[in-house]
Amino acid sequence: SVVFRDRFLTGLILLSTVATVLIMPYINLLPVFARDELGMGATGLGFLMACSGIGSVAGALGVAGWRKMADTRGIQIISALAFAVAVMAFALTSLPVLAGVLLVASGAASAALMSINNTVLQLKVDDAVRGRVLSIYMLTWGLLPVGQLPIGAFADEFGAPAAVFGATLLAIAWI
């Protein structure tokens, strides 16, 4: 495959996979954070989800307006690290407002990472193989449950903050 013969393309796919499998599962633990860690009810969960969504929209719009984005060296690594650090800090906070701010940041970094990765991937490959390469890239989203199961089990045993912190720490080590 074209992806596996090109180290840069393989790196983009692996970066996306690490973010999807190790960082993104925090979103499925938000109800646990809202109830058990932040003392918020259903309205609080809605607040947390809205913060993540607002950040995602802001991140996507920021990337859309950034003309030199594809030329910025290391931007994928920076956005992946920002995503991981924001989620890691979220896992450690007990303050609802700070949790909301960190979720805005994590949503923005996540959207930026995925948008930038997608754009650079499309710019890097030839027209003749673009569809096949993007199909492989889209498979990374299908791997989300692969991370959710062990992180959820770890959260049952040791708590959601430890599970999310540990998974993001592992992601940082891979990035």
C-alpha cells in the first residue's frame, strides 16, 4: 500500500490512531466525570459536552482560516500534544469551570489535529490513490472502541481520572 511505503503518511495515520485510541475515549467518560468527580448532574454533563463542542467548532474554524497551516512544520505533533495535555489536565481538575475551559481547549486541539492531518494527507498523495489512502485514514475513527474498552475497564478499577490520565500519558509517550 502507498501508506506503508511512505514513512510520512504512515506517521500521519499512526498519529491519528494514537489520538483516537488513547485520548479520545475521555469523551465517553464525561458522564462519570460530571457525576463523580465534578459533582454535576445532567445539566453539568450538558455543559461539559457543550464546552467540548464549542472547542471543536473553534478549532475547525481556526484551521479553515489558517492559510499557511500545511506549511507549518510539526503542527500535527503540537496539536496532538496540546490535545493530550488538555485532556490530561481535565482529568486532574475538580473545578467545573476549569474543566469546561480545558474541554474547550481539548476540543479545539482535537479538531485542529484531525483537520490538519486530513488536509496534509490529501495534499501529500497523488490523485490516483487519494481515495484508498483516505479510506485507511478513516479507519482510525473505527478504532475508537478499541481504546474505550480498556480505558473504561481501568476507570472501573481505579477511577476515571486515573484512566484518562494514564491513557493520555501513554499517548504523549507515543507522540
